[in-house]
Amino acid sequence: MRHTSYLAIAFVFLSAFTSVQQNPLQYPDEKHFSNVQQLTFGGDNAEAYWSFNDRMLVFQSNNPAWGLKCDQIFYTALNADLKKEKPKMISTGEGRTTCAYFLPGNKTIVYASTHLGGKECPEEPARIPGGKYLWPIYDTYDIFVADLKGQIKKQLTDVKGYDAEATVSPKGDKIVFTSTRNGDLDLYTMNIDGSDVKQITHQLGYDGGAFFYPHGSKLV
């Protein structure tokens, strides 16, 4: 899964590392992070991104304790206790979803879903050789906008092929996403209403997982 970083949790029981005893999520020699807190418990949880007002997070999860068989989209306030309560699900609960992002105003969320291709979770590819993780490129992924109640307000892509991995410019005017509409995995931009689609990369190979620079005029 793109952009997913893996956090090794070190439990150190030496009295010299009192800070680690107080917070086992933090390495004893960590100088840049403090007050590290675990927000999700159970299942695979990833692609967590801030709202524009920094008060909420949107993320995807397949937590079986929430009745999930594959990834769905949720949002949560930072003070919510996800050990005790299930966050609000934004996606339809059908198909598989990925890569959600808040739109300006913090009242709508853009995300990708396969639900138009079928209600069930699409079949995952075999993890071979060696059981390595694979990210399936389902051609039924399309990009949608939903409100915080989970009501789909607009479908932004309707071209055959994988359309997903959408992120929004800090300026609030553009979306960058990954698509196979030309037969290869390339980056595209569009306005936040889905208009003015432009291909950004043109070389063979996977081009995806893009983000805007803070000023919104460049991509990484």
C-alpha cells in the first residue's frame, strides 16, 4: 500500500530508559517526535490524512472488529477513543476503497472505490513468491466525493481503468491521482470538480502516490 510506513514498537524494560517505559511507542534516542499516541487498534489502518483545519483525520481500515472484510473509509476526531467506539464510515461499505482526502471546507472527502464494479470485496491476488505484499490495481476503482454522512455527492472519474490515490492541493484547487486510462500507471491532475484532466507523467512504469508541495505549484 502506498505511503504506508511501518512503526516498530520497541518495549525496553531497562530502568535507564524511563521515557520509553512511559511511552513504549517512542524510541529512547528519538529527538524529533514527542507525545506519540496510538490511534487505531486491530486490522490494517493506513492512508491517514489531516483535514484542512487539522482537527480530523480520514483513513482506511479493514478492522474485522468493525465488521469489515476489506478496506473502507472512515474519519475521526483526534480525541475519539477508537478502542471503545467505531468511527464514522464514509464509504458505502460495498467493494473496496482506498486513499481518502479532505476537500477544502472539511465537509466533503474524496476517495476511490470499486463499489460500482460489485458489492463484494474484489478478490486479492496471490501473495507469491514468498508471500510478499501486493497492491492490486483493480480497474473498477473510480474516484468519488462524499459528505461526512457518507452520501456520495459526485463521481469524479468514469473512464475504464484504475483511478485512485487522489490527494488535494493545499490551495484547494487541484487533485492529483493515479490512472491506467492510457494503459500505463501515470499521474494526472484535475480540478476539484473533476474537470480539466491533464496527464503529468509519460514514461513507462508505475507513477503514483503523489502529493502537492505546500505552495501547490509542484508535485512530489
